[in-house]
Amino acid sequence: MESDVAGGNYEPFWVGFPLVDIHRCVTPDILHQLYQGVLKHLIGWMQTVMGEEELDRRIRSLPPACGVRHFKNGISALAQVTGTERKHIARILLSCLVGKVESKGIIACRSLLNFIHLAQYPSHDEETLGYLKSELDTWHKYRSFFVQEGVRENFNIPKFHSLLHYIDAIRWLGTTDNYNTELFERLHIDFAKEGWRASNKRDHFPQMVKWLSRQEKIASYDFYRSWLEEFQSHEVGVDEEAENESKEGGGDETFEVVKKKGGDNASQAIQGRMMLSKHPAEPKKSLVRILISHAAPGFLAHLKLFLNSLLPPAQQVSKHQALQGTLPFTNLDVWHQYKFSPLNLFNDDSDGIREIVKAVPICPKSHIPRFDTVIVLDTDEAESTAVQGRIYSIIP
């Protein structure tokens, strides 16, 4: 019996520690449990319910959209699907079920997708944890759909059982981004490739270890230098502030205002960064052609109101006067796309993701028009647990 145990370790290492709860040491894993586990099973079940060919046909027929990969050959032919590919599949899966799957199955699928999304929040409170529990309860209520369809006989799957422990794990260990293995796997891939390139390709393991050790020392030294420079500049600033305060007074208030202004500008620079090509796709296009080719009959009215809002308050006119006025130009340069670096739904701007928004009318180069939809968060009061926003608009 002992020899049949994997690795020959038949006695757990925590036996000598009576206060250890080994179950609390097993942390949730977004990548391998949810995307490569739960979502993998869900996709397979939906392929069985709908048929692989039908699901592939629906996925192929989806129009290209901003931030979503277009699977032109479907998903059934994919081999060794990565976590990134499953994330893109999760974004389009629900829309492909409408009209083919019963409402009970769609609700079950939606609850799992919402759970996967909510579990990745970078901060939680009792309200968001309540959302998480509500989606899990919804899944348990409607999962019998897969039993009725003959897809499953039971749900005795360890990765589905792990969903029951996510809320307690978040309360005990913090949010899941603290222990998601996706981050470390990305670093493993990068360092393995860079370390291999730095070696002479012979007896590479010792060389890769030595290279990695040097990189850690360099990173540690750079961190120390940046901390030291910041500390010294802070000391100089405090001394100058104290000197100015002793001479003029009121230094604290001025310093805080400048500091806040600098922080706001830096934040705005990150959030508002947009990139356009050097030359427009359609230079000097007439306003009338824009109305027709972009199917935007209200473009001129909104353009007038927008230009009026840019004027100083003393020069602005009423809405009626702005709409009745004429524009001082008849042509505009038109770009078909632009890039921007948005804050994602988890309020994390450190990943450096660049999205491309396109507004491409029918032209000689493209016989299929594409107008991406952008959901704009108008105020901070909008609910962020789903795809609800304050304003939605199609980029003209």
C-alpha cells in the first residue's frame, strides 16, 4: 500500500503540527481552477448541448469587437488552450448561447462567468462578497440543467467544489490577486527564455541560475537607489519648506495644493492617453460624406454642441443657438482607429494593455464596416458588477 502512494510520501508533512489547518493553506487559483478548470468544463458542456459545429459557426459569425479576439475558425480545433485564450472565449460565450440554449442553461452559464469575474476583484467588502455568494447560489440552483440534458450525472469535481471556499479564503487571506499563479507563471516564462538566451546553450542550467541571481541583485540595488533618492529629495523639500514657513508662513497649505495638483495631473496623463497615426485615413472628408458613410445623422448637432462646450463660459451660447449656427468648416480629417490605455474593470493600470477602437466604413480596402461600441463610465456611482454603465455610444 505504501509503495502505491505517489512519490512514496505516505505521511503528511504537517502531522507534527497539531495547530495546522492544512485546508487553509490551499489557496484559490484563478488561472488553473477557474479558467483552466471550471471554464474548461463549462465550454465542453456547452459544446455537447449545442454541438461543436453550431457553437463554432456562431463564434465565427460574431463581428470583430474592441478588446475581443475573433476566432475565425471557431474554438473546437484549438489545442493546448492557454489561459488568455479562455479569457477571450469567456467574453463571447454567453452571446453565442442565445436562441439555442434554454434560459435555465443560460442563467447557469452566466452565474459561473460572473463568479469568475467577481473573484478577481482587487478589493472586497461584504457587499461584493455578497455578490459572489449570490452568483454561486444561482449556479447551484440552475446547474441541474446539465443533468437534464444528459451532459453530467453529478458535479463531484474538485475544481467546482473549490468554489465553495473562495469567500472564506478571501476573508482569511485577502483578495485572489495576492496568490494567483498566473503572475508567477508569466515570470517563469520570461525568465526562462531570457536566461536561456543569456547562456551559451551548453550546460545552461548553472548559467541561467547565475544570470537570474545577478538580475535579482541588480533589481535590489535599483530599488535601494530609488528609495535613497526619494528619501533625500524629501529631506531637502522638508528643509526648504521649514525655511520658507519661518520667513513667510502658510507653507504647509501651499505644499499640499501643489502636491495634489501634481498627483491629479499624473493620474489624468495615465487615464487619458490616446494615440493616433501620423496621417489620417481619409483627409479632408466632407461633413456630408461623414454623415452617410458612418451612418451618424446626429453627428453635426453633437459636433456643434461639443465645440460650444470648449469655449470659455462667457462666450458659450444656448443649446438652441448652437444648433442653429453654422460650422466654420466643411471638411474634416477622419481616422479609422485609435489606441488608448484604459484602466480595466479591476482598476489596475499596471498591465500596460493597449486597446484599439475602430470606426471603419465601407471603403475599397474594407467591404465590411466596423463600428466598435464603447461603454463610458460617466460617474463613479455606476454599478460595476456587470456590464452596466451610465452611457453607451458608438464611435462615429
